[in-house]
Amino acid sequence: MEVLRFLKDDALETIKAHATGGEFTASDFTWVLTVPAVWGHPAKQFMKKCAAQAGLVTEDTKGKLMLALEPEAALTWCLKLPSDGFFTQNHSRDSQDQSPGTRYTNSSYRGAALAR
């Protein structure tokens, strides 16, 4: 819980230092926390409780908290990265093929998310 509180406070301070035009509070944002894909419902509920105790959300703003599975978050991030440095199936660095029907593999090996 203290880690979540620190991250929230640090995020708000960073935004405050770089934003103009007002003050921001935790309730101004939607918070997305990643959790291991193997976590069951009780562990996810515990994470939500910790997020509330850390001040990310309140009872009135609990809809602004999302839990994302870590492998899915990793894949989403990889798809947002520029194609430079990636090799596609035809070994080209020019682009990642994201046309309709493209399939991706998303795996987790001993806690390390692998996206392809």
C-alpha cells in the first residue's frame, strides 16, 4: 500500500511540475494497475482495497480504477512502440503488421511476459 501511495504522490507531483492551468488530484485520473495473470478474484480485490487505502480512488471514484493483466498490458505496450527495432515475419524492420486478421502471441514464462 505504501508503494502505491508513493507512486500516486510522485505521479501527481510530476504532473503538477509539468502542467499548467490548475491543480490535479487523484480523482482527476483513471488509474490502471497491472496484476499477474494468475491472480484470482480475492487477490484482485485485495489490490483494489490497497489502491483505495493508498488514496488512488475513493468510494465515489472507484470506477476510475482499472486492473489490467500484466501479459495483456505488455502486449498493448509493444503494439504502441514504433516499428524500428522490431522484425516482422518477413524480417523487415519497416513496420509491424497490424492489419485486420493479424494474430499475436502473448505468453508468460515464470512471471516474465513475452509478447510476439
